[in-house]
Amino acid sequence: MDQIQDVIIVGGGPVGMGLAIDLAQRGHSVAVVERYAQPQPVPKGQNLTQRTMEHMQAWGCEAEIRAARSVPKGYGIGGLTSHGTLLSGYHYDWLQRDLVRPYYATDNERLPQYATEEVLRARAAQLPNIALHYGMTATAVVQDADGVSVTMEPRKGGEAVTLRGRYAVGSDGSRSFTRAEAGITETLRDHDRKMVLLVFDAPELHRLLERYPEKQFYNVLHPDLEGYWLFFGRVDLKGRFFFHAPVPLDTTRDNFDFTAYLHRAAGADFPVTFDHIGFWDLRIAIADSYRKDRILIAGDAAHSHPPYGGFGINTGFEDARNLGWKLSAVLQGWAGEGLLDSYDAERRPVFASTARDFIEKFIHEDRAFLHRYDPSRDRAAFEAAWNARASGATAEVNAFEPNYEGSPVVVDGPAGQPSASGRHVFRAEGGHHLPPRGLSDGRSVYDALDGGFTLIALDRPEAEVSAFQAEAAALGLPLTILRDTRDGERTDWGAGLILVRPDAFVAWTGEEARDPARVLKGAIGATS
């Protein structure tokens, strides 16, 4: 048995590797058990939000992620929605995430998941306190009062090895072995749809789509599909695409004409060469808990949903960023086990809201629209309704603002419960992501955050700041003080004191430091 690790991560996909980097940068020893020696070349999980790119910034690999994109820098990364077929002429811009760019510290990005994984693997390899076990499959995950033992075996045969850690995290996919070993159940909502994923080369389709410059993904609404999508995505600008859509439940690789299906969806014929044909079930799944004692789960092991809107990989990265600092706090001894409970309390409701308020809402709203409006029945009514949809297409981007209102570790924040549905404002509010604002020295506030807690003090007396410093020292809590004036962009924050968590969410705001001990203890789940 190897030396005891702080954390063993089962599953070295993008979420597991992001968590490993987060923990290692905080000084922890981490082992990653990953069954594939190389990332699998299936172009899923392409859209990376501005918030995800803030994670890449924090993990020291933002520039590398941007350099790995498969479409040239400067080419747009937006999408569109089309009616009937891809080339019908009825279309509008969709999922334009650049609309919320001012509320985040950096730009969004788009690249295949395997390219993101390659960058994260390279970053992890730079950190000596991460032990990477590629080509290994976990065969047992057993916990006791003191830690977790993970037994792994080479996928191609060989001797089993047991690792020992203080905690284990399963980020091993929607059929998570770790989740099953921990005895964590999950709740499913099955949409009774079989979906196909095609990866193919079609240079002529690329030429046809030149009429939609600066677009990289295309969502087709067809009346026959009851609100489920025909979805095309670019892999590059050379004619390589992926496509997913519903197919009959008895479909196999051999009994279905996939070329004709692509032609029908596009509204044109073109030569196709398939590289991959795979299937998946359209369902929503969420674990009934994200933690069982010393075993936690993240990413698809904790929640899974259809790839509608690019929410999955971004939700998983936020899991990693939320869990990373909390595990670190417990391992370093400046927070108790109650802080780990807040991981479930914050992240599980956010996923439930993402599924309910965005993904399934898309399906239901599209189904209702297609039932009601048809250009072949009443073109004028259809076009009026279609144009109304086009003008309202920005609402879903603005409304997607995951937040932790009502969290047990947000102090004096707004009432409510954690949700994916919110609003983008520059005011600093408890439980919400800190909006970036410029400091008086010319830096962005994100350049001044250093991975621990940060107290932003705007024109506050030194005695108040010193009181926070003293209480943080007594708790052993890492706290950086950021003093500045209350003018310029900083007036947007609307508070003189802002306590920012290590994941850049606001833990508390106030105008004066009446009880720093209560605030700091509340932000880490301390009960006394």
C-alpha cells in the first residue's frame, strides 16, 4: 500500500482532474485513478462558460485551454436555433453567452472535451503532489472511521494495488462505481428517448453552413420530435461535426439510415463519412446525496442530464471548485465536517434547478411552440411567434446564474435556496458570484484574490479590518485583506465590507464589522 494521500479521486476526466489540481495547489497530496491512458476522442462537453474559464484561470491553465481550441482564434463561438431543417431560413441566435461577459473575469471558450482533458492532464503533471494512475480501474472503494481504501487494477490485466486516503471523491461518470460502493442512491427521470451521437466528416456541410458565419452549434426544432432537438456541433472548420438526436428505441448501428437522418435534419444532401456512432438514454439523474461520510461524488457521478445547452461539464467544474476549498479547509483543520455537508446543500439544489428550470424547460417550451405554430398552416402566425422567440432568446442566458442563496455557509444573505436561476447584477450579494470590478491600482479584483478568503474593505476604519484579521488568526482561517476606496466601479458592489470565499462567491456583506467572529464562523459552518 502506498503512503496515505489526503484525497483519492476515482475518475480522471475533466472534473476529477480539475479537483486534483485545485487540491494540489492548496498543498494537498492527491492520487487520481483513471481507466483510460489517453482522453477519449469524442467531441462532447464543448461549451465552457465564463465562470468555467475563471476556474481555468485559478488552476493556472487558462492560456493553454484557449490555445487548444480546434477552431481558429477569432472565429465566433455562438450558436443558432433553426425551425424544421438547418437550412430552412427560419433561424435566430441562440445561447449567446457573451451577453453576460461583463459579470465575469474572463471570456467563455469552446473546444472538444478531449482537448480540455489534455490540457488539465498536462497541468496536473506539473504538480508533484498529484500521483496519476492512468490505465487503472477501481475495483473496491471501502471506508472506515479513519479514511478510505481504493483498490485498483490495470485495465489490461495485472496486479491489484490498494491506495489509502483520508477522503475519496468519485468523479467516475454517470454509472459511477464509487457512488455504488458508497451506497448512495440516485433519482431518475427517464424521458423514454434513445439518442444517437454521430461524429462525422462532411466538408460539403461545412460549405453549406458558411451562410451562418461565426456559428459553431446549431439546434434544429422539428415538429415530429416533440421538443427534442436535432443538434449539430462543429469540431473544426474542416468539415468535422458531431450530431445528436432522438432515434427509435430499437435502433442499432446496422438497422438505421443515419446518412438520411442527417440529410433530413440539414435540409440538404451531402457526402458523409462516419467516425463514431454511439447511443445514450435521455434522462435526468441526480444522486440523493453528494456525500457519504468520507466519500464524496462530483460531476456526472453526482448528476447527469442531456447535453442540452452545454450545462453538464460546466456544472461539474463548479462542483470541483466548491468542493476543493472545503475539503482543503477540513484537511488543514480550520473547518469542521459541517463545511463538507454544505457541498451537498449548495450543489445538489443547483443541479436540480438546472435540470428543471433550463434543460427540461427548453423541451417543454419547444414542444408547446411546435404544437401551436406551423408555417404550413398559418405562416403569419408562425412568423410572428418565431420572431417573438428570437427577441426573447437572450433571457435564458441572463437567467442562468447559479447561486447559493439560503446556504448554511452564507451569512445574512438573501432568503431562498440554492438555484441555477438568478440574475446578473454588479451588486455584491451573499451567496452570489462576486462581480469583477476594477481596483484603484488598475487591477481587476480577480487579480487580487489568492485562493483563500478575502475581505474587501472599502473606506472602512482600520479597527474593523483589524478585528477581522484577529478573528481569522484565532480560527486559523486564511484571510487576505484587500483595502480600497469606495469609488469608481467599486460603488457597484453596494457594500463597504465584502467577505469573498475561496471559490469567488460572496459569503457575507455589510457596512460595519459588528461581529467578525460570527461572520467568519458562519462562513465555514462552525456552530460555536
